[in-house]
Amino acid sequence: MIAKVGGSTSILQTQHYLVEKDPTRLAWEHPRHLASTDREFVISQMREVAKDSRTNQPIYHYSLSWDESDNPTRQQMIEAATQTLRDLRLEEHQALLVAHNDHDYKHLHIMVNRVHPVTCTAWDRYRDYIKLEKSLRRIERKYGWKEVPGHHHQLDGQQEPEFGNSLNQFECAQIKKGQTPLFLLIREQAGHDFREAQSWENLHHRLAEKGLTIQRGSRGTGGKVTDGFEYTNLSKIHRDFCMGRLEKRLGLFQSLKEVQQGKQLTDIQRAFARYERAHRLGRPGQARSFKNGLQKTLKALGTARKIQKSLNTLLAISSPGNPAFKAVSMIGKTMINHIKQHEQSRGRGY
């Protein structure tokens, strides 16, 4: 089991992320010291308790994730969450347990009101990761689930993971600040993309929709993923996503640029590819320049039909969900609307 601490401390924002942002992923909810899981009720009750405290950060949000080989029941997940709350000394606080079903592994989110309902004092999260890891190690052995020795606590006979095999110093610093390292974000948000992709091109398009890029390792071996700001190794995201295993499934690695170079691209497709790459790799100056060039090219086409046709050709090297395609598509649609309005005005003799 692993635990991750979320960054949101707002009652409304945390509840929205867990329950309303994507209702299709909601498996079940379970209240603690709350009479209902009703949205308005949970928010009003937590606010009622929190208002008597001086804190402006009333929520502590963390998640528990089980290994894919584990298959806890709903009751066992509730019991595990209850034990972590007890070990954090939050057992008397209001809490909402929310299970999601959007991953192959079981995971549960816990949204806790830091303010005690009687004393009205806010719980101090000092050394929370140590307390969480101690709690998880005991829970794993109690239920016979896969043991994952932590960086902050290990049971007798367990060795502390080495940085090279798990977290580097930068990632450890992120965790201590309550931030989520990039490899965990990718594992959570794009794990299904790695598993479902049928080709390198398909995988590149899937990841590009999330602003991610796969690159060959700096020494010509292995692979890494970047969001334009940070990098993480493919193998760190999941052992099944290492370059060797991906190449066995998808063939010899090709970057998105190499895939595109193997096609006979039109001028506007090449211009879009440059813009999309700059946008994805976090190069705002280049992206702005390429975008302006695309805008001029589309405008020079003159007719709504030609603009729409050009936009359609971009889907041969991108996908509808790609942020860069959405931006260019919006520019093109605005031009098309202006052209149609102008033609209608001329038709009426204005």
C-alpha cells in the first residue's frame, strides 16, 4: 500500500474533486461522524465545525492505494482508512471516504476536517508521513497485503528503499511539502493510456492530450517522460512501462517527431507539428510564434471550406483532445464564423 497527501485544503474544492469532477469514476462513499454523504450536507457540516477555528485550511486530504495483486473488499478498505485515521489521531474528526474505480488497482480518498468538533482546534499534520507509513505497514501485515517499505518507516526485516530505485531527493522534498511527484501523477492519470495503446503513434497522441512526451534516455537507452518542466523514468511510473517492455509490445521506439517525419506532411501540418511540440514541451515563446504563423496561414486560405478542410487534415497527426489542436481549431472556427457572417451580410445587400 502507498499513501499520497493531496494539496487542496478547501472543503468545497476537495469535495468537488473527489465526487463531482468526474461522477463516472465514483465507486462509493462512506461518511464518518457525518449523517449523510449528501454534497450540501457534507459541506455545510464541515464548514459549521471549521468556522470556530482560526485555520483557513480546514481540510486534510490523502489517498490509500493497494497493489494490483491485492483485492480488498469495501469493508476492508473502510477498516484500513479507519485505522489510518486512528493512527493520525483524527478518529474523532469528520471525514468522508470516497472510492474511485478509474484504475486497475483499488484506491480510496479520505477527506478529513482538521478541526475537532468539540475542542475546535485544528489538527497539526507534523510528521504525518511517518505516521501514515507506520500505519500502512501494520495494516499490510494484518490483512496479508503486499508490503511496500516506506522511506519514512520500515518494519523489522524491511530495508529502506534506495533513492535510485524509488524516490530521488527532489521527489522526497516534494512529498515532504505535500506535493505529488511527477511519476505518481502520470501513473494515476495516464496509466490506462500506456496499457491500452496499440502503437507508438497512438501512445504519443494519448500522452500529448495530457501534455506529456516520451523521449529516449540521455544515454541512448531506457526512456523518460516529461511534462515540459520535470522528467521521470518510464520504469519508475510502472515496471510494465519500461522502454524494453514497451518496445516488445509496440515495436522499436519512435518519437512523435520521427513518426511524423515518416509521413508526407503538408505545409500546414508541418507548421502545426512545430506549434504542438513547442506547446507540449513548455516553450511559450516558440509556441506563440508558431501559433501566430498558423493563424496567418489559415486566414490566407480565404474561404470557410478551405479552412475547415485544413483543420480536418491536422487530425492525421494529432487528436481532438490535444490542447494545441483545440487552440488552433478555435482560431479556425472563429474565422469561419466571421466569413459566414460577412457572406450573409452581403447576401442581404448590406
